[in-house]
Amino acid sequence: MKGRSNTAVAVALVLTLIAAAAGHVQADRGPSASSGGRSIEDMAGIQAVNILMEKSGLNRQIRYYPELLRTNMAHVHRQRPQFSNRDYQGLSLMVAKAFNPDRMIDTVRNHIHARLTEEDVSAVLAWLTSPLGERITRIEEVASSPEALTKSPKAADAAEDDADRIARLRKLDRVVKATDAAAGSAQNLQIAMLTAMTAAMDPELRPAFDTVVAEARKRSEQVRPLLEKRAFEHLQRVYRPLSADEIDQYTVFAESEAGKKYHAVVLQAMQEATLNASRELGTMIGKRVVKKKEP
């Protein structure tokens, strides 16, 4: 790999990812948890969480994640190559391996199972299996696909909503933690991209993973106003098919005790899964560089 730093390119890339990261991560069924050592009650709880993840659209959106990351890496590589094609292909394969969807789904499932009670899961499933809950999940799944996130918004999507609709959407934004999800996703995408792209640096100059994390957090706060603006614009486009009454019904669920816990726990779970994957990517890159240096 070339010895020069690509940090500036990686940081620029993050700005192009923010709009994509602004969407809710919300829903295809993940692999079944191992039954080894688990009680019947515990397995029933895991199964309920499996259903929740299927009904919410969360698994499908997690499966989109690696492809979105690799698509944006390919875009940067085409615009300003920093690696030989061979090294770039190796890096792309490492990204796919580190951001393994099945492993990410396991992490999120276990996080949800540990932090939501049986009553919480039942309440969330009641919402997700309602006609409006199912409709919203379908809308969110379509909006979070790589195809939807990489195409330019139509001019009509940028049309201003009236003051009443904006007020309703801002209330929904607060309770479903859309801006927090956007900031967390952008930060973790930045960590992944910086980890990957700084592989082009000399080993002696490459920052430690903890340094990359600290820098990503700092930069995420610096672009927080932009994150908030793009997150809300994305929310406007995603929920344009919903009526004012449907927005209010969604907000009522999100403001319920189970709804608040659900959105907070999913946000934490996704941050844990993406950070773990970024850390693994850094470890892989380090091992690859050491191996290449060996005679």
C-alpha cells in the first residue's frame, strides 16, 4: 500500500455518508440463537426478539450496511485512488468480513434481549404488527436500501412542509432519536472509514484505534448541526407518505414506556455492533500489514 495518509479523503467521505446514516436503522430474520446452555424461558425470549427484529425491518437494514460501506469506499477509490487495485480489493474483502451481517445481527439481538423485558417486547410487537406499524416498516425498509440512499432526492422531495406538519415531524424526530441515530451512525461509519483508509499510512505513523475513535467523536460533534439538518430532511422524505394523523399515532407509540426503551436500546445496540466491526477491521488491517512486511 502507498505510504501517504488518506485521512482527509476519509473525512470528506463521511460527509457524503451522513445523509445515508440519517435514516432509522429499523427489519429479514436473523440466524437462530444457539440453544446450548439456555433455559426454555430464555429461548422463548430470544425467539420473541427474533420476531421483533423480523417485524421491525432491523435485520434487513443491518444486511444493507456492509454493501453501503463498500459502495462508498469504491466511490472514493474511483475519485482519488490511494491503493493499488490489488490492495484495494484486499481491503474491500476485509470490510465485508469485519462487517459480517450475521455477527452484527447476533450482537444487536443479544443487546435487545438483555435490555428489554418480555412486556416491553410484547408491547413493541403489538405496534409492529398493527396495520400502521407494518406500513411504516415497509416505508423505512425501502428508504434505507442502498439504492434509495445513494440516489439524489427528487426535487419534489425537497418541497417545504407546512408549519403544522414540520412541528409534528420534529416531535417524532425527538422521540424516535433520529438525530442521535444519525450522529451515532455517521460517527461509527467515520471510524470504519478512517480505520480502513489510514491503512495507506506507514505503520509507524498509523494512529491507534482508540485515537481514531476519539478523533471521530470530536469531528462528529463539529458537524452536529449538519447532521441534524440532514437527519430531519431525510425524515421528511421517508415519512412523506404518512398523514398527520399517522405521524401522531407513531409518536404516541414512540412516547410510550416500551417505545422509548425500544428506540434507545436499538440505538445502543447498533452503535455496539458497528464499533465492534470497526475494531475488528483495524485488527485485520494491522495483521495484513505485518504479514506483508515479513520476508
